[in-house]
Amino acid sequence: MYRATLHLFRMTGLGLCLTALIAAAPAKAAQLLRDADIEYALKQLGIPILRAAGLSPNQVRILLINDNTLNAFIVDTSHIFIHSGLLSKLDSAAQIQAVIAHEAAHIANGHIARRMGNIRTARTAAGLGLVLAAAAAAAGGGQAAAGIAIGTQTSAMRSFLAHTRAEEASADISSIRYLVQAGVDSQGAIEVQDLFRGQVALSERRQDPYMRSHPLTRDRLRALKGLVAGVSANTAPDPTANYWFARAKGKLTAFTRAPSWTLRRADQSGSADIAQMRKAVAYHRQSDLRNALANIDGAISMRPNDPFLRELKGQILLESRRASDAVAVYSAAARLAPREPLVLGGLGRAHLAAGNAGEAVRVLETARGRDFGDARILRDLSVAYAKTGKTAMASLVTAERYALQGRLKDAAIHAKRAEGALSRGSGPWQRAQDVLIAAQRATQR
């Protein structure tokens, strides 16, 4: 792994700034890449599409799965998961918006609701952990994780995750309509499908997961081309959408490709601030703090009100063991984005590293209240609680983190410990109950 991170957990000491959530223990784990900048960019790309689909951009989150294969899928009505490999492979905003439109169509058309069984809505850390367990099965083709998520031992998990040909045809029709209503070039939908055409003849084991969950046939491709041909082909590119696509892909590849690769290509990023941001990441990963700071400062000078560039500078400083400086920079980022939980999480982490455990608890609790789905925030919060002597709360937050990771047996141990020390009927006590209930359901046959 790398020293600089897109907030992958520092499991091997070198990690991404995208925080990883390990979603399931018994099967291949699904790792969410959590990064405020990338998630904001994906949200900007998704807003017009989701609105065209009649969905709320504030209720449907678009999240990255740390997986180099090409895939996008849904396992509930509140999340669209996109593999990092697919984002890295796509070439335009219209292409990623076509992917979002297709998955939004599956949600809007009710294709997942019929198969959700007793999957819990992801409104708690434990509930999201169950959803992520199903995501692990979708990402890796495993069945054990989805069995946990659905509370069943059935072996028919692929049928749960896969869409029928009729559903695919329906989603194609709806997605093209959404793209047209949003003013997005629908040719992007054809370009995405062209990525998968060569996989039709491959054995299932060799296919990318997208082919297993989204069956592609000649008739379907022909019909999709007909749909696109029937709408205006003169849609002008959207400079704003192209910017956010370039920024999301640029930051992702800066953290996942070799620094030398990034430095050779940074000036082709389409925007000077994106180029400097990518160089800052590359130099940081090479432990060249002087050049990393020079480049991120250059990007900030071009976009002084951009909280995410300041967040990246805070990360660079924190990972370079300059915790006090990181606190100041993260604080500036938080002032620009006071409701952004991942930015607040970085600020809390910096306070913790600087020895300000009490302030870390305050900031991290605010972050957790806005996003209980960030395992790194939960980890840091449990450490902060322990340092301030609040052991029951440390046990509760640890239980929620384990539940989020699919480690429900470990989660139950800590939740039981917290339950015994917390005031019965209080909010924290109820949260411990959520974890215990999820753990109990996971063991039921």
C-alpha cells in the first residue's frame, strides 16, 4: 500500500485518503473509498440525473468501491456503488453520468425492492454494515457476505444481485430519458456498453462483475443504440460536469497509480488546479513535502474557497507528522464546509494527533452524527473517548465500527460491554441495542 492515502485504513501503514470500510469478514471484503472531494464530485455529476429520475440527490449517495474490476451496482435504494476500476477506465463526464443514470433507473423502477427481503435500511452503522456485506458479495461474487446481509443461508445470492433482461431493457429506456432530461449526451451510454462488448463470449469466471449483474445481449445493445439514435445527438458538453469528472478521476488515479505515472500526465488534467492537486499527491507519496506543499498551495491560490483542496493540504501535513499545522489547515477547510463530515473527521484526527483529545471528541461526534458510515471516524472517536476516560462510549463506538465492517461477533462483545455501563433507554444505549439486534439476526438460520 501507499504512504499517502485516499483515506483507506492504514492497515499496512501506507494507505489511500479515501477511508476504507471493510464490509464483511467471511467473504471478500468490500472496501469503500471515502474521500470528501471525490464524493462531492460524484454528487455534482449525479444531481441532474437523480433529479430527472425523481430521486433526491440528498438521499441517494454515490460511493466508490475499492476494486479494479469494472462494475456498478445497487443493493438498496439509498446507494449507488461504482468500482474505482470503472471510474479510472471511463473517459468523459457523459460516460459516468450514463452509469449513474442506469443504476438510478434500477432504483426508480423498483428493481431492487422486490429482492431486498429483510435487508435493513442503512440508517445506523449496523444497518449500513449489513448493506455493505451485500456489496461485498456483489463486488467479489461471494455468497457468505450477502448471506449475512440478508439474514439467510441461501446460495442464490447472484440472483439477488443480478438484474433480469427485462429489467435491463427497462433501465436502458429510463436511463436514456434521464440523460436527455438532464441535458447529457446519451452517446455516453453506448460508449460504456462498448467497454463490455468483448466480454460477452468470456466464461463467467473471467468476466467483469458488471457482465454478471447486467446481462448484455446483442438485442439489448441494438435496442439501446436505437434509443440513443432517436434523441438529439447535438448535446453540447457541460464544462462544469467535465471539470468534476476530471477532478474525481484525477485524484483517484493520483493515489492509485505510480507517482511517476501521475507526474508525467498531470499537465493533461484539463485544469491547472487539478494538475497541481495531482502533483501534490504524487510528491507527497514520494515523501517530497516541499514540492507537495508548493503544488497544493498553487491549487488553493486558484480556488481559495475550495474546502477540499485545503483538506488535502491538511492530510499532507498530518501524514508528514505536522499535527499542529494540520489542525490549522483542517480548521480552515471546516469553516468552508462546516457540514461535511469527512472534512470534520480529518480535523478531529488532527486534534487527536496533536494531543487535543477533548476537542477531538467534540469534532468527531459532530462528524459521526452526519455520517456514521465512515469507519475511520469511528476508530478515531473510540480512541478519543478512551483518552478522555469515557470507556463505555469507546466500547459503543468500537462496536459500531466492527458492525460496519461486518465483524458482528466482535461488535456484539463490545456492544454488550457498552450496554452494561450506559444509562438504560438513553440514545447511546439504543445504539448498542441496534448492534446487538444486527448481530443476533446475522446468526439466525
